[in-house]
Amino acid sequence: METVERKIRWASFLIGAGLLVQLAALWIVHPLAFMGFLMIGCPLVLAGIVMYLLSLIHEKGPEAR
Amino acid sequence: MPVSVVLLFCFAAAVIALFVGFRVQLTRSREGKILAFVALFALPVMAAWTGFSEQMDRATSTQFCLSCHVMSDFGKTLYIDDPSYIPARHFQNNRIPRDHACYTCHTEYTMFGGVKAKARGLQHLWVQYIRGAPKPEAIKLYQPFPNSECLHCHLGARRFEEGSAHNKVPDLLSRVKANKLSCVSSGCHEFVHDVASLKDDTFWKEKQ
């Protein structure tokens, strides 16, 4: 597996985990759920998106391959 | 947007993102790259934003404020069967939206009022779970209740401007409007959330 693909895989897992945390936090109306959403869900999704965007930057073009 | 739609959207976005992760070889093709962009950028951004906006809206709800045990007595004061209790009178007569009752009166109607309210909410969480919550009767406002919160709705209203009690003294209204005479702590509308006397109160039961 190429490095780029490995990054995409990690990005998708981070985003998936983050969205599932957000989903769980949306299930309950409580301040702790709100904090879980902000402090765990959002950073995971953000980290995944950043990792995905970085993988795009680092991907070699067809001429480089 | 209904909560069920937000939940469904978040779930679908998570499933699609994980699908791309498990079938990462798909991203070698042009269509796969488009799918990856949608699944790992567009959908997560949209799902996180809708979730965030739902959470921010929810954080202003009465249910949210009263979900901490220490606040439950304050919630009960909204049902006191006595019109001299200002929060109860406002709540029971729909003068404030019942599902956003706390936030309607306890946020500042200024540019950063909402942000300040959220910051205070974070402080409350710290007190509730780390420092230890005080007894409900020991909870006080950070600063005297500003008249601007009352005037946000009452200013210009006929009953407020022309009411006999408000015009007994010539400069009373101007002092109220200038926040020099408090609506709630000057002896005029002093019954607010009197949690200490809850056991002696009778409560309004809403007819179904």
C-alpha cells in the first residue's frame, strides 16, 4: 500500500470515529455531550480532514510516477 | 433542521468515510478520487457544521440548562403558582419561549452576549464536575441582573411605558432605562428564583 493510501485510510478512520462521537453526542441533551462533541468529535474530524488534505499535497502526479 | 435528519446525515457521512478507508484502493481511479474528496472533505465538513449548529441551538434550551442536578430547583421555580414570581409569570404565560426559558433572560443582548453565555457555561461545567457544585440556594448571579435583559422585550410596550406603577414617580422610568434602578432588586419585582422557599410553594400544573 502506498503512503498516500495509508494516509487516506487513517484520515477516513479519524473522520469516521469523529463523526460517530458527534453522533453519540447528538443523541443526548447534556452539557457533557456538548463538551464531548466539541473536545473529541470535532478535533477527530478536523485531524482526519487535515490528514486527507495533506495526502493530496504529498501525492505524486502521474509524471512523477 | 430536525434532529433526526442531522443524526442520519452524521451517520451516513461516517459510513461513507469508513467505506473509503476500508476500500482505499478505490482512490486510485478518477471516480475514486472524487468519492474520497466527497467522503473525506465535503461530507464531514457539512456533517460537523450541522451537528455544531444543532449543539449550539441545543445549548440554549431549557432542557439543557436543567440537565445538571443543581439547576433542577431553578427549573421548579418556573412552575410556582404565584404571579409575583417573575420567572414563573413569564414562563407560564408564554412571555418567553418555554423551551429556551433560561437563555432568554440570562444572556446579554449584545454582540458577544451569546459567546459570554457559552464561556460562563464552560465555567459552570468546571464548577459542577471539578470544583464541586454549591447548594442551589448558594448560587448567585455574577453581577446584578441588568435591566437591559428586561428592556429587550418590555421597552416600548404600552403596559411598561404607561403602567401606573411605572409612572408613580416622575423619573422612575428614566432611571430604569438608564439601569440606575434595578427592575428586580429595587423592591419592585424582587421575587425571582427563590429556591430556598420551594418547600412552602404551591406549583402550577399545566392542563394537558
